[in-house]
Amino acid sequence: MVATTGEHALVLGGSIGGLLAARVLADRYTTVTIIEKDHLPGTGVPRRGVPHGHHVHAMLPRGLQVIEDLLPGFTARVTAAGGLTGDILANVRWNLNGLALRRKVAGLTALSASRPLLEGTVREQVRALPNVKILEAYDVTGLRTSEGRDRITGAAVARRDGSGASVLAADLVVDATGRGSRTPRWLAELGYESPSADRVGIDLAYSSCLVTAPGELMGDDLVVVTARYPGQLRSSVMQRLEGGRILLTLAGVRGERPPLAYDELPAYARTLATADTYDLLRAAKPLGAPVAFRFPAYVRYRYDQLRRLPAGLLVTGDATCGFNPVYGQGMSVAAMNAAALAEELSHGAEPDPYRYFQAVARALEAPWRMAVGADLALPGVTGPALPDSPLTPDYLRRLQLAATEDAEVAAALVRVTSLVEPPPTLLRPEIVARVERFSPIQAILGG
């Protein structure tokens, strides 16, 4: 522990984004306190504050790399508890545009486990740090400031059972309260400008169910993705989990609603671009009733564009940008936010909110463009226009089709969607040449 920056840091929210922020802060602050509204369960047990925890979650390779750097042994702990590892291309069945990507070993680890196991493992490792403590079942009722309101000095908290309230003084407060973050409102109440918000209305609906199924239907694949594409509003993901279970999530956008009766799931799955999900459902046995999740819109708060901010306040994770969960970017982007926080703290002085939010904006740019660009291609989806890019929708579609026949193109594509490489790498001359050599008729005719 270095502890060169301050005495006390306060993290609002104990989900993955808050836990990773606390891990980073523990290197620079004498004490770190996490305020969490839930009573925290054991590892692998869902909690109320993560309503989407019953659905498929992706730990993208870049996110896993960051977490493993921050919490050495994380992957081994998850696999010891039943999680599975493989290669992001060799052991994931990517069905894009109704066609499967060509397989090869891409050299990027895919970790497949339930959200409760992933979060619980992070929490175990962070809780074990000697200078981190977690206050469970507390609400944050507001921020506290200096007399001139130019500095955040702590937060007011109250026990959820009504048994007490207090003010916790802190040198730094980090908001990791997720999509329900009140920082925009709190800033306005303190006389600051609230960040503008880029909002994408996607009207996403999930129906997820745990099942068991014959092993040959998944084979060596950890995950089977059947993505939607222009003209298709339905998709699915099947994921092998700890305990020999398979988690199946059916999704629909723009008014499509997957059924919540198990015996109606096969008919919905039969309309997907490939038969993989339908074939598994025909042979599967449910381990419980399907669970619904609705996600009307996702939002990016532009803290990086604010010209006036108080000292002592940062924001991380979904509280800065809550992505469309169908792309599986959320946990990995939270990890990248933690990396940005670590970089900011490496300067040794008090964190500079302007520099930090600029770093977060850079980390968000690639996943934001990928998600928003794909969603705005759907009729009826509303959202901010993206700047022109040489990665045009036509080129990306041709690249995806080429990736069904060319393993090198497929590997380049998954390195970008895994957030390991920036999107412009898809325009490298050798990749463009491979795409130009490919004729879409090859994919239609099977080569």
C-alpha cells in the first residue's frame, strides 16, 4: 500500500465498478470505504441490486486482462468455483448475419461464469484488502461540500432500516452507483452545470432461463451468440456456467418481447437467424422459470465536456455510461474506468477531475461507437449521430461476411469487439485486402 494521496476515499456503490475503483484507491489512500445499499450475499448468489444478474454476462478479454492485473489470481478463483475458460474465437460460436465466423485460436482468454460468481469473486478479493471496508445496507442521501462548494468533502449516509444516519468525511468521493446515479442532480443542486446526456432508445427486452442439455449441443463452445442484424430484431446467447448449467437469454428490440413461458421459448428461437438456440431448447430441461429484464435506453453522461467541476468527486462505471447490455461491454468498460483511475492516481497528487474524465471518455469512445453504430442501423432507434468514420456500415458488413471464410479477418474482428484493439486496426492494409478479395456469394453458397 502506497497511501500517498489522501487519508480516506469513499466509494458509493459496491458492484463491479465500485469494487474495482476501491481496489485502485486502496493503493493510494489510507482507508477506503464502500457504501452499498444491499445486504451482500455469498459468492455466486444473486442480489437485488443487480436485477440483470440472472441474464447472460460477458467478461470480454480486455476487461479480464485489467481485472487480472488488479486482482491477481481472479481467473483461477473463478475457475476453481466452476467457471470455464477458453479462447474467444476457438471456443465461442459467433453467428453474425446468420453465418458462423471462421474459427482459430485468437490467443485471447474467454471466461464464462454467472454474474453473481464474477462479482462475488471480485468482492472477496477486494474485501480481503486490509484498508478496505464495506458498509452494507446503507443509502447515500447526499454529498457534503466545503463552505465555498468548490470541494466535495464527504457524503451523508443512512442505514436502510432507519436506525441511524451520519456524515462520512472523505478526501475523495467516487460515484459508482450505476445507471441510477444522482451525481447530475447533485451537481445542479450545488450550482454546477449538469453533464449533457447522450441517450439511445433501444427498447430491449430479455427472457432468460437456466437449463441443462446434452453436452454435444454446446460441444467445446463456452458461448453461442446468434446476433441480430439489419432486418432482424431478435437474438440470443447461450452460455455454459458453473455447475454444468447453461444460461439461455433470448432478446428482442423495438417492441419484440421474448416469451416468459418456457414452452413458448422454442417458437421464438425458431425465428432466429440460425437453428442453434432452437435445437438446444428442444433437448433442454429447464431449471426454473424464465426471468424478464427490460432496458428501454442507454445513456452516456458527458462529464468530459464540463468546464467547471468540484474537486474531490469522480464518477465511474455505469454511472458514466450504461451500455446496451446485449453487447456485453459493461463489466469490461468498468474495468477500463478503473485503469483510467489508476493512471490518474499515478501522478501522486490529488486527482484532477478534468484529466480523469478525459481519460474515461477516451476509453468509452470505441465501445460507444460500436454499440451506437449497430443500434442506429435499426429503424426506429433514436440516438445521437456519430461522426463520419471510414469504418462505414457497408465495409463492416463486408468484413463480417469475409470473417465467415477468413480466419485472419475473424481474429481481427474479435480483437476489436473484445476491446483489445481499437477499431481502426480493421482498416490495416492486409485486412482491407482480405475483405476486398472476398465475395459475399461465397458465404451464401458456403464457400
